[in-house]
Amino acid sequence: MDSRTTYMSPFTTRYGAVNMRYLFSDSNRHNIWRELWHVLALAEKESGANITNDQLNEILSAIGDDIDYDKVKEYEAETRHDVVAHLMEFGDHC
């Protein structure tokens, strides 16, 4: 897309420092979701859910994996929900 026909925030184009832009980036947000899902699984295990240590380790090891945004896009078209699409793609890694 041409930046002249698509909204571009002055925050990202002029005023935002590199590290600030990273903090608000899609990549950072999606990796935080993955970390939260790991913590949620830990809490569910502590609450009695049938989650093994191997499964927890698999979730933890998948956090650093690259996100397949093409697959996310497919899942989102199917589910019409961005978080669910990312959760399904993350499940593919686990």
C-alpha cells in the first residue's frame, strides 16, 4: 500500500523512538500473548487441570518460535477473531 493513501500515525513515522515502536508492535504484542498462555496453563495445572510438565515445556519452548502470519490470516478468515487465530497458530507449534 502506498503510504499516501493509507493512514500512517505520526507516532510511528516521526515521534516514536525505535524501542517505543517495538513495545507497541504486533510482534511484541503477539509474543506477550504467548507468554500469557504459558502462565495460564501453569495456573490451570496448579488448579487441578490435567496438564503435564511435558506440555508446559512444549508451550514454553514454542514461545520463541516465529509466528506464521500467513497461517494466522487463514485462521482469522475462518474464525473471524484475531486472538483465536493466533492461539490456533500457536497450537500448531505445540
